[in-house]
Amino acid sequence: MTAPNIEAHSSIAPVAILNLMTQDFGGQETHVLHLYKQLSLRGRDPILIVTANSPLHLRTLEAELTCYTIPYWNVPGYYRLLNLVLPVILTWVCKRHSIKIVHCNHRFEVRSALCVAKLLDIKVILNHHVTTHLDKRVLKGLHAFIAPDINNVRYVAQENRVNGLGIKESKMIPPLFDADKFLTFNTPLSRETWFNKTFGIALEPWPIVCAIGNMVPDLKHKDYPLLFRALCMLIHEKKSPVQAVLVGDGPVRSYLEQLAQDLGIRKYVHFLGYTSRHTPGVLFNSDMFVLASSREAFGIVFLEAALMRKPSIGARGTGAESIIIDNQTGLLFENGNVDSLVAAIQELVKDCARARELGTQAYRHVNEHFSPSRIVEQYECVYASL
């Protein structure tokens, strides 16, 4: 990882970063927290505005960082109410800190930011973290659009040309993550002992498939059912026993546990819950990382797996293609196709030397192209252009 160039783009004005969702801490929140950290380390003095007592707020406190918070009321129409008060709060923050750029991370934050832009000399950026395309009514008036999904960037650039939305720059930039946590991990324990001491589970002497992701009602988002069907075919039809360790939690966990039971693979699947602290160890002690998601804008977990020198398997037509070079740093399978996923997992199970080679190449690729210092400099370039 290259050292950050603190002198670069020294004329960048102060930035306010917004992230006002409430419930989850996933890839988006990971990115927001580490963008804030990186800009702070580079002497940018950014301002972070989050929802009070949200997972992101709590992580910010754990990191001993400061932020502004906005209360959350669990009432119908909360976000409509927020759009009434947020312009007032933003105006006050921008005046107090001489903010010139408001960096939104959700579509509903844009309206309030643009209201402030009419009063003050500020620019508004939207960082769109999902694959869905936005209506031009949301995009109109933005000064810059950033996404980790190149297809979304191309869509916005086209809409900007056709409809004259006034967007100065549309750019694909990968998300930030905590690389050091993975690069510095090590343990003297065998993987069987590590999993037993850390999670109290007894592993069999079979290959370990790691999957990481929140267990949300949108089952296609991480597509655990597809992964479970693939495991079922490997274990019962292909007679190729594997075991899976799942890092994540959410409202459909009980449904997924029952699905594993119904498919006859419950003893092969270990639900570890949400465990950010132990994610490096889980990846380190696994043989491969699999994200079966049918809809994924990028996938920070692919980067994390690569830093642990593990090969990844991801779906074509998703953000996996931005990271995985097929047959060089990992394997791509046909989106939603269980047979294709089974073949990819089986290929790595049968050829351990090839799996290790792909993991080594993934490590080199991510170090070269996705280091935090390289990514944050791309954000600074956008800020400077405004």
C-alpha cells in the first residue's frame, strides 16, 4: 500500500459527508467511515453527519472520531419529516465550517442538499452504492455523480447528455475499506482450533467456503438460497463434501437456517452471526470466498478476501466483474445459475494448488489497483474539479 500524498489537491474546500440510513452496517457504511478516516488523515477536516445511535454512529465513536448526529424517530413518514428539517441543519453546518461540498450517500439526502445549494455556494455530490438506476428528477442539479458500478455511471452520463441535467462529472470509483485490518492479521492456531476457540464450532476436514453478507429480506441481494442449493448439489449429488461459514445476520436468518435444514445441509453450514472483528480470521482460515449475489454494485468483501490471499467466486453481470479477473484472480459464474456456481466451487475444491495461485494473484491485483490511498485520491480529484 502506498503512503498517502497529503500535499495533493491542497486547495480542496471542506467536505460534509452525509449518511442518514439507520439500521445496517454493510459495505456502504464501511466505505463512508473509511472515507471520513482517510480524508481526516490527509488533513482535510471533513464533517460527518449520521443518524444518532445508528451502527455507523457507534462505529464512529469506537474509532474515537467526532460527528454530528440527527435523531431518528420510528414514526411513519420519518424521511419526509427529515427533508423538512435537514436543509436547516445543513445550512447551519455549512456556514459554521465553511463547507463547499456536500457529499450525499443516499438519494433522499440530495433534495435537502440542493435546497442548501440554492442559498450557499456549495456543490452537491451523490455517491450511489447500489445497482438501481435513478430517476432524472433525483439527478437533476447534481454537480457530480459517483458509483462503484460502471454501468450506473454510464447510464447517468447518458442521461446527462440527453436531458441536460448539469452534472459536471460522472465517475466510477471503488469503495474504501479497512485494508490494514486484513494485512496485519495472523494466528499461530490451526484453523480447526481457531474456529473452535472463536466460535465454539467443530469443523470437519473438508474444504471451507466462506460467505459474508447481511441476511436481508431481498434474498437476491446476497442470494444465500442459490449458495445453499449449490452446496446441496455438491454434497448430495456430486459426493464432494464441503462446509460453509456464513458471516452476517439479519431478519431472514431463521428462514435461511430452516432452508439449510430442509435441503439436508444444516450440519455443513455454520451461521457465525455478525462479527466484523473476526472477519479477517474467518477469511484467513477458509479455502475460498463465494458471493452468490445476483445484484451487487461492487463487493468490498472481494477485496478483503484478496488481501487474505483467497480466491473469490462471484456472479457475472454484477460488481464482481470490477474486481475478479476470471481465471486469473478468481472465478466468475453465470448469474443465478446453480450449475455454473457448483462447477466453480468444485474447480477450486479439486485443485488446491490452482486455488492458492488465484488467491496470490488476487492479492497482487488488489494491492496494485484498490489500495485506500489510491482510491481516496480519486475522490480528492472529484472534489478539486468542483
